[in-house]
Amino acid sequence: MKNIIFIFGTRPEIIKLAPVILTLKKYPEDYNIIICNTEQQKELSNQTLSYFGLKADINLDCMRENQSLSSVQARILTSLDRVFCDNKIDAAIVQGDTMTVLCGALTAFYHKIPVFHVEAGLRSYDIYEPFPEEVMRQMTSRVADLHFAPTGVNKKALLKENIPEEKIHVVGNTVIDALFCLSEDVVETSRKFFEEKNIPINEKLVLITAHRRENHGERIDRIIEAISYLAKKYSDHTFVIPVHPNPNVRNKIFERLNSFNNIYLLEPLDYPNLVYLMKHAKLILTDSGGIQEEAPSFACPTLVMRYETERKEGIEAGVSKLVGADYDKILEESEKILSSSRVQTRLKVQNPYGDGKSSKKIEEILREYFQIG
């Protein structure tokens, strides 16, 4: 039996690792799963774990208010070092590009334990877009033993960086697997959630999320101004914004958008409720990486409020467009969609990020790696 530790700390990591954890748990005779939550997003991460019926074996409570990147990195590294000293671990699995990912990979490397990187090979090639995630992802690739790349484009990026081809496996993105975990009961619960809040979920729904560090400051000001204009012009549309808890974003959004009758500012949503909105949205405006991958499964056009994206497949496939924090571009591209009916603007291409079978492929690769039965 192999002792495999999953290290995560944010909601997106859990959403994308939960299907892998659940798949490996089907084989208790082969894998002993240790779930470690750094609690980089404490409330959001634990909330999402419970949705998947999972609970962390180890919680690290690493976040402090207004801490610097250096201090949180030091705290996570120190905490994880104790975890690795106290447990027999055969491999560590991390996902994506967060501080937790980099610290998990580094700690495993320092203990000479193999690192498996889920969602490997995404690149923007601009170290400040997204910041600091682009560098964290690249650094993780230097110490990973297995690279689970979502697409062929990601594989090419890794090969370009001299990662041995035999260590790279194109498996699709596990976020698509997570979408298939939604039961009919969960969907009905989500419907009631918005009904109780008197939020109209119809064909004129706009979903907006904004939280990335590089969009703080003047950029979030321009984004808010664009939303304000759109809400006034399209007063028959419903704008729903789950507001990120970071005060750099939250305070400005509530201060300037809370007075609109057709803008609904919500606390961070449970994963099923966010998926419910994506499924029904006419348009999505976001700077989120995960939503760029999920939205095409619901044929929803997505405007990416970033100047660079490591998820270029969506841009190339035409399922998403980069608009940055550019006021004029956000308005121009949004109006193309909002001025037409929802049925006219539905995407007519397949999701380029996966087919919902990524976790099964990963388990098969791990079985071969460890030479299990």
C-alpha cells in the first residue's frame, strides 16, 4: 500500500483534486490517502471539502491577516515540514499554482519524496501575469516527477522546458470530472438557494467574479466602472457577483455597486451554487482560471478580465476572450453578447479542457508508476 498525501489550501485546488481523491479511495488496498489542508482559504476550502463528502486529516491554519507572500510561504513550509517528519509518505500530489502548491512541492523535494503535479504545464510566460502564480507553477515543474497536463499545448510547454517526455501525461482537466459529481438533489438545492434570495435565474443572467491580486488597485476600479455602466444600460438583466473576502476587492465592490437593484452581491458561494450560475448564465465576466475551464461545458461565452492567461486553449477555441481590465474592451465585448438573446450567443464548440475522465487516467498512471498489481 502506498501512502499518498494530497496537499491543498484553496477552493479551486479542492474542486480539482477531490475527483482524484475519490477515485483513489475506491482502492483502499492499494492507496492510503492523507488529506492535508494548509487552509490558505480556510472557510472556502473546508466548505468545499464537505460538499465532496471529504474531511482533512491535517489542518495547518497557516493564514494570518495582511501577511506578506514571504511570511505565508515560510509558515506553510515550516508546517508542512512537520507533517512530512511525522508521517510515512510515498508521494505528494499538488494541483495548480498556489503558494500551497509550491510549498508542498518544495517540502516533498526536500524530503526526497516524489511530487505529482496535477494541471501541469500551463504558462503565460509573464512572471507578473498572473502574479505570483506563474512563477509558482514554473518552479513546481522543476521538482515534479509526474506532470499531469490537461492538454497537448501544456505538454509542449513542458517539453520546451526540457521536462522528459516520459514524465508528462496528457489527461484532461479534473475540473470537468468535478462537474459530473453534481447530483439532481444538489441541483435542486441550488435552485432553492437562489429562489429564497429572490434572485431571478433566467436567460438574462450575468455572472461576474474578480479577485486576482494583479487586478487590485486601479484595475478593480476600472472593472467596477464597466460593471456599473452595463448594469445601468441593461437594467433588465440580472448581475450576480459572489464577492471575494479579500478587503482590497470586497470593500470597493460593496461601496460602489451595492445600490443597484439588478446587481446582487453575495458571499462566496458553495461550489454547487456557483456551477448552477454558470449553467444558467448568458455571459460570464471573470479573472478566475477554473471558470475559464468550466464555462465551456455549459456553452457560456466568457470574457477573461486578465491581460494574459495560461489557459490559451479556450482563447484559441473561441470559447473565451481576453479583455483585461480595459473599460472600453469590457463594454465592447459584453454588449455584443448582452444585446443578443441567450440562445443566439451559445457556444457551438466542445470544451477543450477535458471529457470528465481525467481522474481515472491519473489513477491508472499511478498504478503503473508504483507497479501495483
